[in-house]
Amino acid sequence: MTQTALAEIPPLIDDAQVADPIRRFLEYILNKREAGVPVVGLYCGYAPAEMIRAIGAVPVSLCAASQRTVPAAEAVLPANLCPMIKSSFGFIRTNTCFFFAASDAVIGETTCDGKKKMFELIAHLRPTHIMDLPQLPDEAGGLDRWQESVRKLQDFLEKTFQAALSADRLEAEIRETNRKNRLMDRFFAYLACRPIPVSWHEIYDVISLEHVTNGDEFQNLIEKVSSRLDQRIASGQFFGTSSSPRVLVSGCPVGGDACKVLQMIEEAGGVIVALEACSGMKNYFIRIEEDSGDPLRAVAESTLSIPCSCMTPNGRRLDLLDKMITRFSPDVVIDVVLHACHAYNVESHKIRNHIQDRHGLPCLKIETDYSHGDIEQIRTRVEALFESLETKK
């Protein structure tokens, strides 16, 4: 089966912002602001979006993945700090993150030392709440401590927005999250196809829209997306061929300028079939317990189960990788680590050994930042990886 030229494949989400998905996201937030809906800026999935929606606000991920803002940050922060932290701070220092400007409050979390100290430098700009995240999730009392942190977030939201966060409203948002996660799982089913009818750009487009739509809006989107993907399959329109190397990307958040790695994979002839990285698919496999009688604890339990490398031991991440490899059948795993992200960097050794020993798959670690200086090096390493697959056939 030959690859259809990309220009011949109709857009998966065909609207006025087809050429600029960020503008689609911006328009949604602007419309919410104009309707008087408050905005809460987030930096991580450990901040429970269900609670923000239950208070009547809209959660939005803040800017954090551009080389352009790093120099401004390095005037204050150490140059050898994680680029995501530097970029985040640089956006705020240069006043170029619309989402931060639109936020009425900001929620941070203690996932790493660099982030929690960066939050100290911006806390005076917006009402800011830092969630104390226990990093031994299986330890007795860990969930209780996290539930108390989640309860303190409720206090912060109620005080900031002068509104009550009721158990019934939170229960309704739990159902909405589970509904959207099931819809996302329906979309992910297409990633298991060989050849694959979805590009990595489109995976991110759908994920970004999930963040800013309600259940009915997202269901309508998935219905349209599924119909178009069925049409692609019926007409033989795919990305790559049946023999294209199938890649699972794991590791640090891969967005913005870090997408150069995904672009190099595509240009080298590979197709991305799963994104285990923080900015990808992992949170959508979690289900929050419904009708538990204690929705606050149910939200706390679900968020604490997110398998980030800040957790130790992090067996849940290995379990998730096992499930993703079984479902999406990658030929290789590429583990992307941002410079100075020590937790993901150290854990990469365990990830590589697990993938090789349990699944017999090659695993390539790429350590990078948001600059373009290593693009050709990344290209060479990815091409060599794919050539080794050909040699083994």
C-alpha cells in the first residue's frame, strides 16, 4: 500500500482555524471570558480540572514550550534549568502568554524543585495556590495527605471566586470527565490501525480540544472525527504504509518546539502511534470512581494515580507502557527527556530495560531542549534506528 500524499488528505478538523489550531484554542478562551466565565491557569495534570469546572471556571494549560522566551528567563533563572520551566517563566516575564494574562488564578504543584521555586517568582502576579503532592503514592497515608491537599484547593477556589463547590456539582464533573475519556478512547482506537489514518499533529489537535470543550461539544467532535477517519480508511488514505516503523513516544511533555522530535520521526519515515509523554495520552486511560459518596476523595485518588516520573516507585508507568505497547503495537519506543529533567532522565534507564526485556523492542533515548541546534543529530539517530529495524527483517 502506497502512502497518500499529505496534501491530498482532507483535514481531520476542518474549520476556520484549520491552519492555526492555537487560534482555535484562543477563541474558545476569549468566548468564555466574554461570557464572564473565570479562567484558571494550570501547569500540570495533577491539578484536578473537575474541581475547577465544578466551581464554574474553565481550566487552561499555560504556555511552556518555546525557545523564544528562554533567554528572558535566563536573565533570572539558572541556564542549566529545565527548558520547560525557563520557557514558562520567560512567557510570564515577557508578558507574552495570553492564557496567563487571561487567568484569574493559577494552580501549581510540587512535582519538581525547579517548578515550585519558579512559582514563588510569579505568585504575586495572580492568586496562586500550590498543591503539595506526595511522591510515594503507594505509601500508607499518601492518599490521605493528597486528599487534604485537594481539600485545600477547594478552599482556595471557593475563597477566590466567592462560590461554593458542592459535592453534587463535583460528581457531575466526574461523570463528564469519564464520558470525555471514553470518547477519547474511541479516537485512540484508530491509532491501533496498520497503516495508521491519523497524524501526530491531529492527535494533539483532538487532545487540545478536549481541554476546552464540554461533554456534548466533545462528543459532536468525536462523531465528526470518527466519520472522517472511517472515510480515510475506506478510501485508502493513510500516513505511512503497513511497513512504516510504528513509534511510541514516551517521556517528558512533547509540545511546542519540542515537537521537532516528532517531526524528525515523521520525516525519517516513521509514524507515531502512541504518546505516553505527559502532554499526550496517559491521563485519558484513568477513570474516576462515580457515586463513591465522597467525590473529593475520588478525584484525589484518580489524580494521584497519574504515573509521572516524580513518583517513586513508579510501577504504574511500567504498567501503562505494557498496556500501550499491547494495544498500539509499536516497533520502537523513543523516550524524550528534556535537559535537566532529572527524574525522567534517571527513570529512562529503567524504562529502556523494561521495554527491551519484556517486549523485545528497541528503545532510543533522546535528550533535548527547545532549541533547533540538535535537529540534524536527532534526524541521524532516528534514521539509524529505523535502518536497524530494516536490517532485522
